[in-house]
Amino acid sequence: MHYPVGSPELPRPEALELVQRRLEAVSHPVRMNLCRTLSRGTHTTGELANAHGITAPEVSRHIAVLKKAGLLTTRQRGRYVLHQLDLASVARLGSDFLEALLR
């Protein structure tokens, strides 16, 4: 079996850093629970705080880490900000990790 060969260049450092940032983001138990909730639909910071029994500022800090890692999308609805898990980014996490290791 033959696999297509990509360019012989080394991967860009940003790609490895992004994979590492994403893995670190989901390694925290609270963020993992937030991801589980957000995978089912959009939620506000207040809704997430109530659902998980933590304060809204705590949720905001965890949301910031997930957003910086590119795992969340947000959109404004009136005065509320809705957060949603970017399922495509999460689905690629395993293959991105393997690709970073194998290059």
C-alpha cells in the first residue's frame, strides 16, 4: 500500500504548538466537562456556571483557554455571548496529534 507523500519540509512550529495548546486545554477536568456540555449545543457563561456549580468568572477563564486553543466558537445574541464547541477542531485533534508526532 502506498501513501501520498507530502512535502519533505518540517512542520511549522505553530502547528505543533497549537496541538500542544489544544491537548493542554482539554486535559483539565473542568474544561473537559465544559466541552461535554458545549458539544450538545450553545450555552452562555451563566448557563455553564449554573450547570457545573462554579462561578461565572471561573467559567470565563476556562472558556478563554478553550477559545485560545481554537476549540470554541462564540457569537453574540443580544446582550448574551453564546459559546459552542467547534466539533471539527475537536474531531481533528487525534489526527493532528499523530501527524505532529510522525513528522
